[in-house]
Amino acid sequence: MEYNSKIDTRSLYIHWPFCAYKCDYCPFVSFAGRDQFMERYNNALMKEIEYFFGKNKSQKQQIDTIFIGGGTPSTWPDEMILDTSGKLNSVLSMSKNIEFTIEVNPGTVRDSQLEIFKDIGINRFSVGVQSLNDSILKNLNRFQKAQDVYNLLDKASNYFENISIDLILGLPGVSFQEWKSYLKIIVGLPIKHISVYFLTIYENTPLYYKIESGEVELIKDDEFVDIYNWTVDFLEEYGFYRYEISNFAKKGYESAHNKVYWDRKPYKAFGLAACSFDGTCRFQNYKDLSKYIECLEKSESVTETCEFLTDDQVRLEKIMLGLRTDLGVDREILFAQLSNEQKISLEKRISELLDKKFVYEKNNCLVISPLFLTIENEIVLELLGK
Ligand SMILES: C[S@@+](CC[C@H](N)C(=O)[O-])C[C@H]1O[C@@H](n2cnc3c(N)ncnc32)[C@H](O)[C@@H]1O
Ligand code: SF4
């Protein structure tokens, strides 16, 4: 089964899987040391784009958001990104108010690239800062310095008004005190949006083995919660309001592309291991680089998996995604498809969560209280009766 190309898809994700180094904590389909495949990959990517939009040739599809992610898209050679951008322009039409994001790593961006990014229509610049502690990053095989971040933001702010940064909360070795000092610097940088991701340990990553062997120790859960809650208050003081568990923005700079994911709107993704959603099914492309390239060279499909979502899965997704946002989840969604008996039981569990102030009600929606966002998973399980 293939993505339903008749769907009015307004959002695209494009994956560039090449990196200058492979960070110890990274679970993404990304590689260091395989740059020799870039050209063939780029050609394959353009073919995938052309093949998809070719189906709707009569009219150019209007696109509202594009996100170029990775990997490290700032390692994309100029002539190749220009070719891909030309391909996009030949098959689709960008909305007047398009949000067009590229993800970059500090230390991997050349000055001339900023101009190229701007010329091809990129208007949102997302920088992977993660931490401002050079030696902690180096120990995690990430070769970037705080000075690279300052230099990049200084230059990028001449080209982009809408700059976002990513941070990781819970990196081993970063104390609460140190985190506070970083955030005090960060709020003074020329940025409009901050993503604060909770460090997740993925099996088979180098960090996973370092923790297993006791070489590295993670911060305790209590401290983690304290740091997060302090972060929410601190960022709010400086005008970055929390609109999703991990996302903070100055008013008007919330990410439109992320909202598409949270609202379960359709999006088409191109590239290695890229995941798409057409409103009914979730698709994923091949994760094997050679297979992805070779299939497209033979004009074959690169869809590896297609999952048709059952009503239960849809309900679960809606609950989980809704609870991550400051809008919460609608009661109608929570109670959909339940028997009378299940409804009575859920009402009781909701009352308990309300009594404990884990959640509150707003516009017929249930919203997690900011202080308890770090236990979102537990609250979801409680609402599902698990
Ligand atoms: C696609 S990734 C990588 C983007 C870019 N290559 C970089 O490293 O800055 C997007 C973000 O995911 C976050 N991330 C990566 N690995 C993570 C992990 N194990 N736990 C939590 N967040 C992670 C980082 O904040 C990163 O900026
Ligand atoms: S640079 Fe980004 S994508 Fe590449 S390995 Fe590091 S975290 Fe993963």
C-alpha cells in the first residue's frame, strides 16, 4: 500500500542522513563517514520527490510547511541542495506564509551556506545546541563548542529572524547549577523558539553501554523534575511560553510544522527511513542506505512498512499527543468508543487525577498541570486504565 497522493498534503519532511560525527546518544538513522554516498542519495531523493508529485501533475501542490531534518543537513553540499530545491520548486508551489525549516549543527555551517539557505526559501533556522559544555559534548562524541554556537547565531541572525535551538535536559555530568547558568546565557541569544528534549537512552547506542557499564551516571528522577519545572518558569519569565512539553516559543513563533504532527494532519516525508502519515496509515521508508538508493535507481517503491491505524490506536495517539500540549485532550476523545461501564470507571480515574491536581480542566479538555508534565506517561496510562 502506498501513501494516498490524493490527500491534500500541505507539509513535507525531507531527511538528510549524513553527519560529521555520530553522537553517543543518537538513535536517528544517520551516519558519519559515508559522504561518498551523498551524490547518489541526493539523486535518489530527487527521484522520490518527482515520483510522488508526478502523480498530481495537473496542478502544483500548495505546501505550507517544509522541514529539512537529519542527520545534519548543514553537511549537504551546495550544488546538491540547490538541485533538490530546484526539483521542489518544479513540482510544488510554496504558500506565501510557508514555514521552511532547516536543522543545522554548530561548527558545520559555512558563511556562504547561510545565503544559499535563505535564497532557496528557508525562513526558520534550527540549531542543535544540546549543551554549552564543550567537554561533556566531546565525551559524547559531539565535536562542537559553545563558541561555535555563539558565532553561528551571530551570523545567522543577519539572515533569519526565526531561529530555534534544541537543548537536551539530563545529559550526564550537567548539574542543576550548570543548567541554570546555560539558560541564563541562552535567553540572551537572538532566538525565538527553544526545544528542550528529555534525554532518552536508546538501546544499542554507545551511551546505553556506557550507562550499563557504570562508566556514566544519569541524574536522579527527582532532580530531573526539579530542573524541568525550574526551566518552565525561567523561560516563561523571559517570554518563552511552553506550548508543548518540550517546546517553548515567543508568541507567534510556535512551530507550524510540529503542530501538523500533533494535530495528526497528513504529511509526506522523503528520504531514508522517513515516516509519512496520510490521515489513515503511517508509512516508513527503507532504513538501509544502499537499498533506498538502489530501489530509486530502479524506479521501485521505497516504502518499507505501512501501518493501518485501528480505532484504538487513533484514540491512543490523540490522547498522548493532546496531553503533551497546553490545549490538552478533549473529553469527547477520551470517552469515544467506551462502554458505559468503562465510561464510569474513566470518570472516577479523572476525578482522582483532578483531586491530586495532576490535571485540570479547560474548555472541555483535560490538561496536565505544568508541575506534572514529567510524568505524562503515567497519567496517560491512568487515563487508559492500564
Ligand atoms: C534529528 S536530531 C539531530 C539534529 C542535529 N543533527 C543535531 O544533532 O543537532 C534532533 C534533535 O533530537 C534531539 N535528540 C537527539 N538524540 C536524543 C536523545 N537520545 N534524547 C533526547 N533528545 C535527543 C537533539 O536535541 C537534536 O537536536
Ligand atoms: S549530529 Fe544529530 S543526527 Fe547526527 S549523530 Fe549527532 S544527534 Fe544524531
